[in-house]
Amino acid sequence: MMIDKPPINRKDYKHFYEITTRWMDNDVYGHVNNVTYYSYFDTVINQYLIEFAQLEIREAPIAAYVVRSNCNYLSGIAYPDKIEAGICVLKLGNSSVTYRIGIFKKGSQQACAYGSFVHVFVNRAEGTSVKIPDKYRQALGALIMSTQIKNTSRKL
């Protein structure tokens, strides 16, 4: 059984956005609170869709709803740290997309945190999932990580 390496290096991501931490991101322990990372995830994914797929957040008849997310924490960040979020697409399905996101201190090669985020594309009026529109599919396709998969199975 092969265990995947955690996606903790900058090379594990395709596109990056800078984020400025805010005073209110810190919690009583003096670091960015865990729930804030999910806000970072949501922000960079939607920013990418706005820039590269012309996402219209308020008026589009099709919306992307979050149905699953997770985050793994490796080291802390705190205001006033400058951070960068890396994103890529792990899986592009018929109506859903799975993103991977890494949070890095600015200039660092190793992530402070990483996780995944799943969007399902939905017809707003009907509340039902729909095929990912072409403009989104094209933009998301550019984020797919290319990997080499070796076939090590043998026929007996």
C-alpha cells in the first residue's frame, strides 16, 4: 500500500494568492484561529473563479456550494504575518470539484496548513446539482496537477 505524501511544499500547488492576516484573525492563544483558515480557503477559491471564470457571486443562476472541507495544521501563523495560499484541483467531476489549498508564510517553501474543499455546482432556483459550466470547467482544468502514475501491477 502506498501512502501519499502530505502536500506541504510549494510545488504541490498551481496558483497562489497573497493574504494579509488581520488583528481579528488571532485568538486568545495569540495565533490565527483554526476557523479562519476555512475563510482563507473560501476566499482564494472564489477569487480564482472570479478572475478566471468570471464568477458572478450574487446574480449567476448557477452557484458553487461547499459540501465538504478539511484542514490539517502544521505550524502557527499570527497577525501581522503575510501569508500566501496555494490552490490546485485534485478532482474535476461532472458537477463537483475538489480543491487542495495550502497556507504558507510569505516566501516559505513549507505549508503551515493544508486541506481540501469540495464545491458542488447548483442551480440556485431549483437547488439541484448541475453539470459544471464550460467557463468554470476550463478555468478549473488549468489548476489540475499533472502527476505521473506508474502502473506497478502485473498479470499473473
